[in-house]
Amino acid sequence: MDRKSVDLPTGVEFVGPSIRIRFSWNKKRCCETLPFPQTAKGIAAAASLRAQVKQLDKLGALTPQKYAELFPGTRSAEVQTMPIFFDYAQDWLDSLQIVESTRKNYRSTLQNYWVPYLAAKPLDKITPVILRKVVNDIQWTSPVRRKDAIRLMTTIFTQAVRDELIHRNPASSIPPTRVTKREIDPFARAEADLIIAKLYELTSGLQQIYAIFFEFSFYTGMRPGEAMALRWEEIDMRKKTAKVCRIRIYGKIQERTKTKRSREVLLNDRAIRALEKARPLTAARSDYVFAPEGSGDKSELYIRSETGPKRYWLSALRKLGIRHRRMYDTRHTYATMCLMSGMNPAFIAAQLGHSVQVLLSTYAKWISSPSDWAELEKLDRLESGTKPVRENHQ
């Protein structure tokens, strides 16, 4: 083609062996060299692309991402390069307003499972197929871990969609994880009392605070972390109440509960008795009710690790020949004792910090009464069943 005799469309020009187009974007002059041949077909393609760019700009739809899509090799300073997964995930994590323990957990999940596979990949290059392959390649330690890790990725990519970096969430195509719900395994009340008695036998001096801790836990249903974080200032012996407003997580006190709502727990006689035993052991030397042996700042003396109480807990179970269960099952024991005593589910849920719906779904098998068998026996009565009712003739 004779370049001098060619009448090029507006904004289209030859540069060396290539074609270049010129246009305005964001009130600045732009030019982009295209991989089209200097033929009639190439010139038409360049003119068509320029018209498309001008139309997108007129509609306000020529975003930096769209610009980079139309001109992959651009050197325009106006175009934001697509962030790689590592950088975007780190920025997302830094932007969250969460407690440090949760941030640490998220960071660990990213480093252990996703970063080794995806760190250097641009977000828009991470496809559903790639993610499913990564999920299949990872050796998951448990279904719960898999579920939590995928949920984290889904959240990150949801934010990327909102940021208009990608159009669709690639994590949404990952098959859901089936997690078997942990069986509730409470102690019988007689077992709970045996454990408490054995703990008092195994402890002495300041270490007896651990026996007191378990007696209080069995008869209030507080989460172990909530009881560990309980301060004397939150106990009202006159009203027989304890305010639950913080929790110990990973050895640190968090000024919130698991549900992020404070609650007031009514204290029964066993809980009051436990507090009366604890007062001479800890009230003068710590702000915390169940302070372990030690000295120092009163505001810092609390059970930092489960190692201390757990040692006595396991020893008591072993000596009694009672099947091993978690310390957390003190909470389940309290809930089931209350239900089997016929207490109002709404009251029990408030004590535990649950909704009534969660309480009923979690402890359904313990919601029964002595009249259940009496109800079933009605089937055996002659007056019921399939026997027809005789008509009363006058």
C-alpha cells in the first residue's frame, strides 16, 4: 500500500510499520500503537477501535481497567495495573476493623493455603478452574478448616468485585464443604458433681482456684474464655448476677464476647458458693475472679493458658474413670441440666447468650419431660387408635 496516497480516518496514523490511534481521555491526549497491519482491513479495525474508545469515554465507561483490557500493552500512566493476589489480600486484611486474634487467624489461613499457589497471580487471571484445582491440591487438615479457608477467599473476591477489579467471583464456583456437626456430649449432673469434688481433692492453696473455676463453669454455663475473663467488679452478690462482657482468646483479654453482646447471668446457689470460695484466694491480689498463682499487676493476672486448669481437669477425669470430654462441655452440661429440669428455653438461652432458635436446635434431644412416655402410651388405650366411635342413637 502506498502510504502517501492513503486517506487515513481522523485520529488514525502510520508509525513505522504499525498503525497508531489518537484520542482524548480524562481530558488528556492519548495515543496507542496497535498490532494491525497497514492494510485497508487494518485501518478499518483501527478506526473502529478508536470509535469504540470515544463512545466509552462519552458514556463514562472507559475505566482504567477497561482501558487496560482494550490496550494490553499500554504504557499510559493513567491505567492502574491489576494487583496481584498477595498485594490485594494484604491490603484487604489491613483495612479490616477486627480484633488482633482474628486478623492473625486470617493471615495464617492465607499464608498456609492460598499464598503458595496464588501470590503472584493478577486477580483477573485467577479463574474458577484454577481455584478448584488449588482446592483439590491442598491437603486439608479438616473439613472445618477447608470451609473457613474457602469462606475467606469468597469474601476477598467479593470485595474485588465491589472494587470493580473483576466482574465475577471465581470462588463462588467451589463446591460447598460438608461439615459434620460436632456432637453435643455433656456430663450427667452426678458426673459433674463427682468431677468437682475430685478437683477439690487434687488442688490446694492458691491452686484450688481451678477447682472453683470448674464448679462455677458447670453451674453458670459460661464459656471457659468468658469465665477466665470475669472480673470482680462485674459480680453483684446482692443481686446474684454476673455481667459477661469480655472473653479471653489466645491468651489475651478481648473487650467483647463471642457474640459481641454483653449479657447478665443469674447466679444460682452453687455459683454463689464458688465465688465465696474464690474471694479470699484472688480478690485482694487480682482484678480477675479466677486468677492463678502469681504476683504482679492486678489488671494482668488472669488465666492466660488452658494448660493449668486442663492439667487438673484431665487428672480428675482419669482418676474417676469418666470418659474424656472437653472443658467446654461444662457449658453443654449446664444447658442440658436446665432443659431437663423443665426451665423456660427463653431464660436458658438468655443465660447462655444464645437465641432461642439456636438453643432448641443445639439441644433438641434433651428437651423432654417425664410425660413423654405417658403420651406414647395413649396409643395402647382401647378408646384410641382405629376403633370407630359409635354413633349415639336417640
